[in-house]
Amino acid sequence: MDWKESSAGHGHSHGNDGQSCHGLHGAHSGHSHGFMPNFQFMQRGEAMLDPTQQPKKYTQIEDSSSWDIVKATQFGAFDRCKELVEAGYDVRQPDKENVTLLHWAAINNRIELIKYYLSKGAVVDQLGGDLNSTPLHWAIRQGHLQTVIQLMRYGADPSLVDGEGYAGLHLAVLFQNMPIAAYLMAKGQEVDASDANGQTSLMLAAQKIIGPEPTNFLLRCNASVNAVDKVNRNSPLHCAVLAGNVDSAHILLDSGASVELQNANGHTPLDLAHQVNSPMLIHMLDMVKNERKKSNTRCLRFLNSYQAVLQCVFSVCVMWALGAILDLNSESWLLKGVLLACLLAMINLSCRRLASATVQSLVPSTILIASIFWMFVTWCLWFLPDILYTHIHNLTSEVTWSHYGGANDVSPDCFGSSVLLPAYLQNRPWDCQGDRGGEEEGEHENIVVLAEAGCLDPRIFCTSCMMRKPMRAHHCFSCNSCIAKQDHHSLWINGCIGARNHHFFVLFLMTLNLLCSWMLYNCVMYWSQRCVSRASDGLWEMITELFTCSPWITYICIITLLHMAWASVTLAQQLYQIAFLGLTTAERASLLHGQRKLPPAYSLRQNPFNRGVLKNLVNFFQLRCCGLCKPLVLDWTQEIPMGLNRDHQMFNSLDPV
Ligand SMILES: [Zn+2]
Ligand SMILES: [Zn+2]
């Protein structure tokens, strides 16, 4: 029934024609997005607003003079429609499938025709089609925000329900058209309004939409997390569990959804998880239930308030224990094996008993801190005495150890600073929360203003934060915030890398690499002094020999190598992206993903943010070189960074899309 236009090249200009964001002065700072370059990065849920999917410009190649009025409406042949209506066609007259012309115009986003038909007396809330829907329902299903706005201007009622019992907001959520849902709520639709079955939009999102987006969005709009439907008395969490929707259940639990709530049959969400036989949901619900039960105990309250520090101490202890077991003065591998197994069992047990999702997210960063800590301790206790000894030895005798060349020239301060810098950089506040606008007051008016100006586009509006995104910003679901010029969410930092801290991150990687190289050098020096190894014996013999010589140093060396591996790969990738592409990791990934749509000869380097290797580096690191360079100073946290306009050089390069 839902006829969609083929991409055969028919059509008419789409609804955004003539509308732009110029001159928009809402509650926001009044900057406009009208000059957004065509170069835009594809993001979540963007496909529906992909310009290539919009109806194409009507070409005069095909003669429309013989079309009937339904076809002319579908293809947006305004003149032909007008001709037929003026010849006496009644615009209220439904076709044999009980569909009116207004329905056809709405589903195909023909705004001019909608205005024309309504001026000729069409009924705006006419029910029609198999689903007994209004034109507004059809427009919402298709995600045509401008049509929705037009129809509502003419008095269309979004609270009417269709044949399936869904009102406008339910349809917007079911079809994941979040800008329309935001607009409908801004226009006064209740977020907790129920459909014919008594289900709220949140229940529908939890039950029918896989992925975090609609659930997250509705919770941000204060949807009731413990509302129950009229029939089965299921809460949104019941719905998510029944549908096996892990993402949704996770978000609902985070928002405090009750795990004890019973439905009409006396079943809790956990009972339902057992019924649908989903081990993941059972584990998740069990964990939350136990966590909440224990959260009142004094011990856990203490653990929660100091979890980052405790996790750090825990990682340091575990790392020491692992090394200490390997370093045991015993020949028995059986003993070491048993001790290692005990250690693993203890880690496993403490993780199961105490670790919440927040603690788990801290694991990589605390491992890194613990590694740097033990590298420092190793340097102080193992390498420093050797260096000092050599130093004193040099002073007292003329003999130098040629094979230890160089190391004695480096003062301990040098190592101290190279240890402290990565530790400091890693622990500096990676504030990403500040990037959110989050003005609560006037939010609704603002959304209406933005929507009516055609600016409620997922590329420039974040439905999770309910604000216009700064240029090049992405929403991070881990930080639950829009991050200006987001690069990626780093596990090692446990935060987002964006405009505010990107250069610090690169500096951090550089110092970490330096530190690791320095540690490796010291390890080699230590071995060459303390361990007698015959290179001719082969690699394996050499490794066993080194390990027997000093298990702790070998252990630290392996940890160093592991950190160096990820740090050097990440640094190389970062420098390539910054210098040669001028792109962030997120932008590069989305461009690579969407490269199929681009011309075959297209290169990632042809983007408006790439200004050449030298300029990219100067801008990124804000290098002034005593006034020789003039880096471009932009505040990416602003909606449109100051000093950036359409005529700016940055947008003068090739347009890749
Ligand atoms: Zn956001
Ligand atoms: Zn993040």
C-alpha cells in the first residue's frame, strides 16, 4: 500500500526548498547552519536524510499531461494536479483503496501540493488506507519532518490513533524518526501517552527497536521508566526482556528501572528472562538485583565512593603479585602454576562480586597506571643502582664500560620526568562533559524553531543531548555527551578524545612511546651486564636464559612491549590522520564506511579540513614558532567556531560528496 517513488528520476523538489536556517535566532546563539559545506559525515540514523534518497528534481523529460491525478500527485507534477483540480476533480474524493490525494502528497513529501489541496478544501485529518491512517501518520512513517510541520500548521492532530492503535509519537519512535518525535513532544505531545494497548512509546522502543537510540532518547525526554501497560501490566523493562533487547534493557537498568516489578501474571523481568532463556539478560538482571541489594551496605558504599582509587590499587597489587610469583626463588613450575591459578581465581571472584560496569570500564586505564608505576619502581630498584654504580665507578677510575655506553650520561631526573609526564597526561581531566549545551529552559520552543527552519537534521542536531551539535561533533554513548571534534572514545584514558584534549593525547602517546623505548633499552643494558647469554644458542634458549636470570625484568619487559605495541600503532595512526588527512578517527571511519557512494577516484585527502601536511600540523599543535607560523585558532565547542565562514579557505578545496 505504501507506495514509494522509484529512483527512476521522476519527482519534484523536496520539502526543504526555499527553507534554510538563515536568520534563525532561537534560544541558541543565533549562528546558522545554512552554509554547512556539502561535505558532511554520515552518522547514526542519517540514512533517512541522505539527500540522495530525497525525491529528485522533477524533469520535464516525461510528459505528465496524460497522468491521472494520483500519479501526478505521487510524482509531484504540480501543474498537472492543478489542471485536473481546476477541471473539477474533488480533492476530498478518495480512490478505490480509500486513499486521498493528501495522503499521496504527504507520503511523498510534496509540500506545495499539500498546501494547494488544503486550500481547495481537503480534510487534513482524513482517515484512509489499509491502516486507517491520516496523512500525518503517513508523513511520520516516512520521516518527512517538513511535511509533518506543514500538516500540523494546518491543524493536523498528532494524537489521533491509526488502525494499529498508534498515535503520531508512537509511529515516530517505531520508525526511529527522532527529530519528528522531538518536534511532536515540543508541540505538546506527552512522552508517556499510551497507544490503544496502553503501551507507552518507551515500551514500544524497548520491545521493537534494537539498539540504544530511541530508548536513550525517550529517557532523556523524561519518559517514565516504571510505567506499566493496561493489558499485561508490563513495564518497559519487561518489554525489553521479552524482546531480548539487551541494549535497551541495559539503558533501562541504568536509569533505575525496577527489577522487582511484577506484571499481571506475577512475573518479574528476571522471571521473563528465564522464560525467554537469555543467559545474557539473566546475568545482567541478576547482577543489578544483587548490586542494588548490597548497595545499602556500608562496605559497598565505601567501595563505590572510592572505586577509581581502589581499582588503581587493585591493579597495582595484581600486577605485583603476578610478577612476584614469576620471580619466586623456586625451581618448581608446579608451585608457580598453582599460585598463578589461585591469583586468577581471586581476580575472577573479586570481579564477579564487586565489579560494576563503571569499574569494568576503568580496567584498561588502571592497568596502564599500574604498569607505569611498576616500570618506575623497577627503574629505581634495578636500573638506578647500576647507573649510579657506573657513575661512581667512572669518577673513581678512568675505565669506562664500553658496552654500557651512554646510559650513564642520562641523569635520573630525565627518567623521572619521562615517567611522570605520561602519568600526568593520563590523569589530567579529560573533561568531555563541558561540550554539552543542555539548556533546559526554552528547549521546546527551540526545537520548534529549529524544526520549522529545517534544521532538525541528525547531522546537526543531537537527539540524545537535545541540542544542536557543534560542527564536527559526535555523540559518545559511553560519555553520554556530544564531544566537540570527537576523535574516539579511548579505553586507556577512560574518556573521549576531542577538541579539548586531542593534542594532549598525541603528546601522551609520544611520551609513553619514549618511556617504553627507554625501559627496553635499560632492560637490554641490565641483561647484557648481569646475564651471560650466548647468542649462538638460538632465540628460545636466549629467552629462557634471560627469564631465569631475572624473571621480574623479563616480566616488566613484556608489559613494556605490550604497551609499546598499542601506543606506537595508535600514534602512527593519529599522526597520519592529523598530518596527511586533517581528519579525526571518527570522520575517517565514517568516510571509509561511506566510500562506496563516492566516485572511484576519490581520496580521503580531498576533504575540506585537509590543508596540507605542514598547515595541518601547525593548526593541530597550534605551533607559532616565534611568530613564523600563524595557526588557525578555532573553538570547536562553539556551534560554528568563531572566524569560520563559507568563504574560509578551509572550505575552498574539493567537495568530495
Ligand atoms: Zn549528543
Ligand atoms: Zn566518550
